[in-house]
Amino acid sequence: MRIAVVALGKIGLPLAVQFASSGHDVVGVDVNPRTVESINAAQEPFPGEAELQEKLEQLIPSGRLRATTDYAEAIPGADAVVLVAPVFVDDETWEPDFQYMDAATKSLAEHLTPGTLISYETTLPVGTTRTRWKPMLEEGSGLTEGTDFHVVYSPERVLTGRVFADLRKYPKLIGALSEEGTRRAREFYEAVLQFDDRADLPRPNGVWDLGTTEASEMAKLAETTYRDVNIGLANQFAVFAASHGIDVHKVIEACNSQPYSHIHRPGIAVGGHCIPVYPRLYLSTDPDADIVRTARNFNASMPERLVAQAAGILGDLTGRRAVVLGAAYRGGVKETAFSGVFPTVAALRQRGAEVVVHDPLYTDEELRGYGFEPYALGEAAELAVLQTDHADYRALTPAQIPGVKLLVDGRNITDGALWSGTPRIVVGTGS
């Protein structure tokens, strides 16, 4: 097949590579010329994705994969087009921001030719594929969906850093706008993906048809919103446990020894492109989902709660030097999307603290680019707030932060024995 992939980011590029690795001719489209240039030079434009560099070095010279900024070069004559342009959410209104996907869809429509299968993989509010993209594609192309071309919604279900492994591990969900679209979508994904055998699934791993685009859209929102709600419950338990001198981590471990309990880990923040965002996409079409809204707001309140707890122990933070340990949203990943570093720094600054930030994955220049003053271990600070569960921080000691009077461990990864004699707040414990 001839396949086009629109938006070559941390999901789109690995998808393009996967399709090409399965023996198909793939053209990737991206608006960033630097990204396109890097890919065509067989250089990964971002670090951290397992197997990506090696696969690029094989595919680019073979001619199976190439990148362009020109839709006219990629779309006409394509058997399938996969879109993974981002959809964001307004921080204040919680309304979806479709500007990037709108632009991609309009550009695609201008060059669409009959016979193409179009698959949207970006997470969307329920109903978006049918009510927004279908009319936009028909208007821009002059073609008719279900006759001239076919549209399917098939959510990506992968985690950056392990995309290729996740593509094999999880069923590929599809929901099309027509029976023929369903048939085409199944044939397409069965031709570009390979699946691991999984005895734990109720049916064989592979392409799973959910019947409609709306069901497929909701499945992605439901599986990610579940995680946010679960973490919100864990954080609620953590706050209560800490106020009663209970170690919530022991409680959760005990609960999860029973097969019907799956309580997640509490923590200072829920970050990343997915979990903080998708519940708000769900709420955009189900405003009565009070459980979802409450969990999202509670999780967003955790940085302020822990900083307030620190201020309750140290007193006035005005003029005190506070270091936030970790800019990334999760350990081992160089990514700050919706990272807890931003609300944590804001909460400290609001109390007058002099805030500095440390992260072993970022240079001083990169940290300054986010508006942070960089910190190096060995420099003095009175308060340390551990925001990211980097492996480097597990053996952290007070000697590495001279003058530290309090550690707030927002991820429960530091060793209490190493901090003997120095006050320590650990999320979800009475200490």
C-alpha cells in the first residue's frame, strides 16, 4: 500500500516507521521543516523512543519511508491516510482546541483522491469524527464519504518510549462510518500491525471493531479518564491517610492483593499529553460527569496541597530557597507536557520562595527556556520538593542539598533511612 501519515511527532513518526517496516511505502507530512529534514537524513528528531533510530537507518536508505512538508506530495493516490495532529484543551474553559487538526484536515481534503481510507488516531471528544471531520472532508474535497472515500476512528493506545512494543501488545480499536469503511479499516490495520498472543484477553488480540466511530472515540476517553479518576481517588485516600498518621502505600498494597481492587499510586501531579487532557475532552460532551470533574480538580490541587503542607512546617517561605527536583512529567522521559513542575513552581513563588529547578535530563539552558532558574546538586536550599520520579533521585541524601530543612517527596521514592534526622513529607504517609 501507499500510506500517508500526517504529523510526525512522538506518535506519528513511530507509526510511519511501523507501517514502512511492514512492507509498505510511506510518506510522512509535517509542517516543521526541521523535523522533515531530520527524518530524511535518517536522524530521529526527538530522543527516547526505543528502536526508532535503528529503524530509520534501515528504512530511509531503502526508500520505504520519506518525509515532506507538502500535502500535494503525500495525499493524492494514497490508499490510506493516518492523522495524528494534536488536539489541545483550553486551560481555563476546558474546551477542545481543534486548530491543528482542523488545518490538517482541510489540507488533506484539498488533495484527497477517490478510494482513500482516512483514519483519525488523535484522541477526540465523542462525535467529532462524524460531525466535524466528515463534513470538513466532504466540503474540502467535493467527494462523498462512504462512496468516494472512507473514514474510521482508531485511537492510538501507546506510550512514548515504547510505541513499537505497545503496538504489538494492545488490540487495535476501530469504528468506521460505514460497513465498507469497517472492512477497509480492518484490512488496513491487519496489514500494517503485528500482534502479540495474549491469553488474558476475552478474544484474540488484533483489530477489534467497536461498531461506530462514537464507540471507538469513547473507548479511548474512557480508558484514560479511568486512570485520572483512579489516581484522584488514590490522592484523596493519601490526603486522608496523611492526616491520620497512616501510610496509604501500605493500605493500597494490601487492597490490591485482592483481585477486584486496582488502586493506582498517589502523587504530587498527573502529567503528560494524555491523562490530564482527555478527561476534559470527555467533559466537553458529558458536562454532567461530576465524578470526572472532581477527580481532575483534585489531582490538579495536589502541588498546592503539598506546598501548603511544607509551609505549615517551615513557616513563611518568603525569601527561602526552594528546589523543585524534576521538570519532566514522569521519570526517565524528557517531556514537560502538563508537568507538575509548573504548578509546583507557581505555588512556591506565590508564597515568596526563591525557586530553582533541577532535572538530570535537561541542560541549564533548556530549564531557563521554561522560565526556571537551574539548580545543581551541591548548592544550598532550605526546601526540596521532589516532583519527578527519576531513578537518580532514589538515592538522594541531605548532603546533596546543603542546608535543607525539609524534603517533600511527592512520589514516595526516596529512602527514609538516608534522610534520618531531616524532616520529610512523603505523599500519602503521616511522616
